[in-house]
Amino acid sequence: MINSINKLLNDIQNIEKPILKVMIKGFKFSFLVCLLALLILIVHNTYPSSHIVYESGLALFRTGLMFAVDFFICAFATDRIKNGMI
């Protein structure tokens, strides 16, 4: 079990530079989406005007997290396919 975790961490560290750049840019985009969602949720917490604002902020936050996970998985899979490891 520990051996497979170490192999996974090693594979993540050895992702090619162009793929890593796309992944980092995707993380930055996801971070900005999450920040916008948190701003909406803070405004709703301060001035609770509508339940739709709360739901919109929550959905936007979930979307930002999903973007981050998707960018990570796609970068890892692309690197594995490009190197012919699958």
C-alpha cells in the first residue's frame, strides 16, 4: 500500500513541464472561481437577501472545486498517456 502511494507521488512529481503549466493555470482559474463564490457567500451572510444568492454561491464554489479536481486528473492522465504508461 505504501509502495503504491510512493509510486503515485513520484508520478505526480515527474509530470512534464507543459502539462504542469496547464494544470497550474487551471488551478489558478479554479481558485478565482472559488474566491468569487466565497465573496458571494460572504455578502449573503452579511446581507441575507435571497436564498437564490446562497444557492448560487454554493453551486459556484462546488464548480470551482470540481474544476480543480478535473484539471489535476486530466493532467495526470494526459501525462500517463503521453508517456505510454497505461
